[in-house]
Amino acid sequence: MHPIPNAYSPILHTNKKTLSKIPRSDPSSPKLTDAPAPSSSSSVDPQAIRAEVEKLVAEGKKAIALHEWEQGVDRYATALDRMRLLVGDADPEMAPLLLAYGKALYDLASSQASVMGREEPVRQEDDVPAETNNPNFVFSGDAPSDDEGEADEPEPEVEPQASSSSAPAPAPDAAEGDEMEELEDDYNAAWEVLDVARTIYQKIVDGLKEGEGNKERMLLSDCYLALGNVSCETAVQDFTAAVDIQNTIIPPSFRDLASAHYQLATALEFTPSPQSRTSALTHVESALSSLVRRKEELLSSDESTWSEEIQKMTSKEKEAELKDVEALMGDLQAKIEELKAAPPAEDLIHESISHLMGQSGEASGSGSNNVESGPVNDLTSMVKKKKPKATPAAPVPVVEKRAAEDGEEPAAKKAKNDEA
């Protein structure tokens, strides 16, 4: 990956192990180093720039909805570039763009992983598979960017050999290695961008009084969910943080909360810890309880008990919602029975060995709330562009990786689709 030219410096060539060694400061008081916004001049028209950013964001959303991942990433990258002409790197206005851009990067990397033949969870809005590593679609059907598709990659052109003395074609293994390295860069970049958005939202939330800023708190939760999707290492921590936030700001009948519980359960299920299966069962039961309340609310004739979301629904929409909820309840009940059953013997052996060796993957605490946060520096220092065959990537501030609580150096970020 290459940095966007002009004012941007190439820093993301630093490998993931180097980035993971950077410590973080106390997360209870995240420190953001605001790079000053460029000085206003006659050549900068704030109104025109904001209109351009809005147009780019709309185009990015449309591209993601159409599974045109590279185009979506490019639009969000340009929007971040333009917005930086008006505000500093850590300005709250940058957070929504960073969150959307980070999700787009993850979708792009996931689609490329699917093209390369790597196992990838299929996220759909209507169909509910028995197992999934990223079950957002199970409960939330209003996010078109959650759908995954396959990115079209041009077939490599075959150069005709003039004679037997012509140079041999590159080894397939070498080409595949380059693609895998670029894919890991995409996932790592997605994590970096999302963590910057999380840090900005955390600062915003820390400045709020209790009961204020539910929208900002929900967006912080969204950051944690996205981070959990990208990284296996901190998935349990991040999903736990998201659940904790949502428990305090939304009613238990909201499908967003059910989704967060289920995502946490899925992460726990694949955690090599003897207690993880029990914890996963607890959260699947919580997800089911949330859907039961949703069903009761939909069937209630007392409008005073309806949430604002249901009040806005038409009768036809309520009918479709009820049908969807009932189907999901059946799937969760089946999952509960599965988790209550004794796990396969090989799973027990694996968990026991991992536990004895001190490799328990169930992290304590709540995501980034229990890890160190570092300063967000100049946004320009982490802006990147894809290689010529791929799409340009966007501005990302330098963010210092979250360190594990036990002081050990965390490994490089792994994509969720690396899970077996």
C-alpha cells in the first residue's frame, strides 16, 4: 500500500509487530493530539467542501450497498481528505467518517479474502445460517454495508514467451504471498482506522454527563463491534464493551442489543477456555430474551408500551418484523440446545490443554476500556493508497495499539475470517 501523495507521509509501511509495541496511556482519559486544521484562506470554501464531503459519503454508502467495495473505500478516503481541510485530525466531525471508512476497509478485505478462497462468513439481511462468525445480520437488517460480496479482480495477462530463454514467470507462491500480505495490510488498516474512531468517541463520551449523548454512546458501541469483527485477539473484550454500553442506553427489546449479545456469544464459543462455553450460553439466552421482549412489544395493543422505533412502523412493517423475530427466536433456541449439549471430546481436550498452558483466550475487562489509549497524532501520517490494481485507501491518524493487560506484546491483528 502506498500513501496518498501531496501532504501525506508514508508511515504505514511499518509492520504490525512494530505497531503493536507502541504503549498506550490511561484509557480513562484518552489524550488526543489535535493537528490544527489548515488556516482558512480565500481558496477554501467551507460550505462547498462540506457539500462535497456529503456527496462523497452518499456515493460511498451507495457503492458499499452495491458491493463495490473498492469504490466505497475510495469515496470515504477522499471525504476524509477533504474534511481535513476544515477540521483537525481528532475533531469529532472526523469520527463518523473514520468509522464508515474502517468498516468499508474491512468489507473490502473480507471480499478479497473470499475471492482468494479463504473461508468467509456470509452476512445476509434475510437468511440466517446456523453458524456465523459475524452475526450482525441476524438481528439488524438496516445496514446494507454489512453484506459481503466478491470483489472483481482482473485476470492476470499472460505474456507470450519469445523463446525458451525468456525469463520464467513469477512463481505462483510468490504472487500469492504478495496478495496475502496486502490482505493483512487491509485488515490491519481497518483496525487502525476503527480504533482512531473509537478513541475520538471515547473522548466525547467521557465529557458527557450521565444520561446524555445516547447517540454518541451508541456510536462508540458500534466502534467496539466493528473492532471485534476485525480482530480475533480482542473480540471478546470489544464485544463485551459494546454490550455493556448498549445495556445502559437502549431498551432490552432492541434488536441491536440482541445482536451484540449474539456476537459476544460467538466469540466466546471459539475461545479456548473451559468457562467460555458457559458464558456463550448465557449471552445467547440474553439475545433470546431480548427477542422475546421484542415480540411481546410487537403484539401489544397498548401503544404506550411501544418503543419509538415501533411507533414509526406501519402495520405491514410490524407484520414482517414479527415474522423475522419469530424465525430468529427459533434459531437461538436451537443454538441454546447445542451449547447445553456436551461439546465434542476433541474440543474438551483442546480447551483443557490450552487452559493448562495458560493460553486462555477469554480476555477480562471491556475492550479498550481496560487497555491503554495513546494519542491520535497527525491524521496525514497514516493516510494510504492501495497499489495500482486496488483502490486508494484513506487518511488515518497514527494510533498506538492497545496493549494486553498482562504486559505481553500482542500479536499482529488477525481477521475474523481466519477463525476455523
